[in-house]
Amino acid sequence: MIRIDDLGLFLRSAALGSFTAAAVEADLLPGQVAAAIKRLERELQVRLFTRTTRSLRLSAEGERYLPTAQAVLESLRQGEENLRGENAPLRGTLQIAAPSDLGRNVLLPWLTEFRHLHPELTLRLFLSDQVSNLFRDPVDVAIRYGLNVDANYIALPLAPKNRRVLIASPNYLARHGTPVVPADLLDHACLLYLQNGRIHDRWQLGTHTVQVAGPLFSDDADVVRRWALAGEGIAYKCWLDVSADVKAGHLVRLLPDYPGDVYPLSFACPHRGQVSRAVTQLHQWLSQRFNAMNPLVAD
């Protein structure tokens, strides 16, 4: 008979790509996780993983079985929630992926407060500007920028009117002058952003597309914002990331007559079956806070 705990360890090992990582997460020994996978393989009479000394990945049979295991555990979780009722405390673990800058400087205090309201809930926050794979990475929710072009996941809006904007520090502008038209950016140090191996150096401003250059680039959006605050150049950033700095006078919004492209923020889940009470309440909680920022959203 298949053990529910073994299914859970199978999913975590697949997501993390490591028996050791799954063991650390579950407070077990690596050998216990390996034994659980062997039991599951014996019950199913297949090899679920391809193992080498350096890597662990799903076999073809493991790839096919993964959705079934996810569905079984999700059905059990949903059944438990139904028994508890709508007013029961939120329990379990909620794993959230978010962009680095937004996660550190906007979401972090909100998520901490949400956790205080639900003390029996465990939150795990993963910050990265690499786009997470909702079906393979160890996350329940991905808060991500960009348009929903992937029909394979559920995307709920958080800030649909968010735009990218040009910003620089007063110190930088005092030393180098303020651009008046998009073409002026060619004479400025522009702070570049690297994502998924591509440098974002073509900035859309109204009907103008400018190929910019600069001596600094990073794959961490928070680093780019910090460089802008330090007066190192001009950045093209999401308004949600920099609105507080603009309000405080630490950064200045440039070329407001040439709006940047719309870059909505969404709350993404792999499938509707994973929209638990905790996920639903977190979406409502964050939506309220982003709606309160509406006056700050760039027009």
C-alpha cells in the first residue's frame, strides 16, 4: 500500500532535485527519504528517478506519475480543509516565490504581518528574478511581473496597471544633467538588468525604443535600484519597486511624458486545485494592499 508520507517526499525530492534537500526540509535523514522513494518504487514497480553521483532527476515514468501524486495530495488537503470549515485557522506550509526587489522592500513586511495573523501557518519565501517553473519548483504561489502568456497556470491580478519608469537620484542628475527626450539617454550611464541570460537594454518610452548602454548590470533588480539610489546612473524600473523612493525624494521620475511599458503584477498558481484557503486569503490580503497603492501606480 502506498504511504501518503512517501508521496509527499517524492514530490519534494522532485521539486528540489535532491534527497538530501528534501530530508533537510522534512527534518529527516537522507537515507530515510531514499528508503521512502524505494518503497514507492516497489509499490508502483517503476523507477521514479534517474540517479547519478552528481544529479537526481525524474525518470520518464516519474514525470508521468508526478501529476497523479500532486492530485492525490491536493485532494487530501482539500478534504481536510472541508472538514475544518471556513473559520478554522490556516495551517500547513505556504511557499511563495517573488521578485528580489519587490520581495525585499514591499512584500516582506506584508507577508510578515499576514503570518502574525495566522500563527499556525508556515511561510517560505523564495526571492529570485529568474522566472520560476510553477510545476517543478518548490512553490505554491509565484508573484511575478509580466503578461500572462502561459495558459497552463492560473494568474490573478495584483497590480494590472503597473508600468516601468525611468528613475535617477538627485545627486546623479546634479552631476550629469536631466534627460529631456528619450534620445538623451544615449549620453547617460544606464543601469542594466540581466534576466534569463538576456540584458534588458532596449527601453520602451512612449513610441520610442532606445538602445541604452552603461558600465553596470546585474541579474538582481534590487541591486539595480540600489545603484540608482547611490547615484550611479539611470534605471528603468517597475513603479511598484521605486514608488516609495520617489515619494521620499530619494529618486526622481524622469521623462513622465514618455511612459514606459505596462508590466502588470500577477499572483500565479499552477492550477485551480492548488488554490487553497491559505492561497485565497493571501491573494485577498495582498490585493487590498496593492489597491491602497493605486494612487502611486503610474498613469
